Amino acid sequence: MRLRSRALAPSPLHLPRVAPASGMHPQRGFTLVELMVVIVIIGLLATVVAINVLPSQDRAMVEKARADVAVLEQAIETYRLENMTYPRTEDGLNALMVAPRGLPRPERYRQGGYIRRLPTDPWGNAYQYRYPGSHGAFDVYSFGADGVEGGEGDGADIGNWS
């Protein structure tokens, strides 16, 4: 009898494998904890990148505005050397592209102008021009990030005086 009961007892090494029901597959995927860990890591990386990149972008925009002002200032000086006067405030920076009316000697105006196109400041606004200037013979400037005259910090005006 012992032999018989032994033969009927299933051996743990030889358990039959049960196939899943048709159309059923074992569940695969990520647990909620694993997903939360990945989301937190991505959030931390995005924060580090934002902290390091955004101030650099602000500095780059200010430097671009300064470079544009320097180019416009040089074009205005060339205009003055050839036409014996600075452009009038009413004519603005367009006088660098198209000869304004009322020039004493229009034949001295450079064919094609003094600049190909007027740039806009990094914030999408037009550069400003004033003659006579408040800070020198003339002022060429951008209102800065805030788009209004004056301001401090990122909103400070950027001109040929700074």
C-alpha cells in the first residue's frame, strides 16, 4: 500500500503546468511605484535644466540687443559722415534704408542705404531712435524685455549709452 499511495502522490518536481485560458496572457507592465519614480526623476532633470538654461537665454537676448544697437549706431555714424547730419527723429531708423525727404544734398545718400533691413530686438519690438539724444548726440535703444521705456533688471532699456 505504501507503494501505491506514493505513486499517487504528486511530486513537487513534476507538477503539471497549467496553460492559461485561451486569450489570457500573464499581466506585464510597470507598477505604479516604478512609474512614479520615473516621473520624479524626469521632473528633477527638467528642473535642473530649466535653472541652468533660462538665465543663459536672458543673457543671450541682452547681448543680441547690444550687438544690434552697435550695428545701428555704426550705420548712423556712417550716414552722418556722408550726409553731414544725423537722421531726424521723425525719419527714424528708416532713414538708414531709404533716403529721407529734405536732405540738403540727396546725391550724397549712399545708393542702397546704410543697412539692408532693420532688425527687431530679441523680444520682437522695433529699435528706437532719438536725435538729439538724452545720453549723447543720438540714442538708439531697445525697451528691453518689458517693452516699455525705463525699467530695471531684465526690463531695463538697452542703448548705445550702456
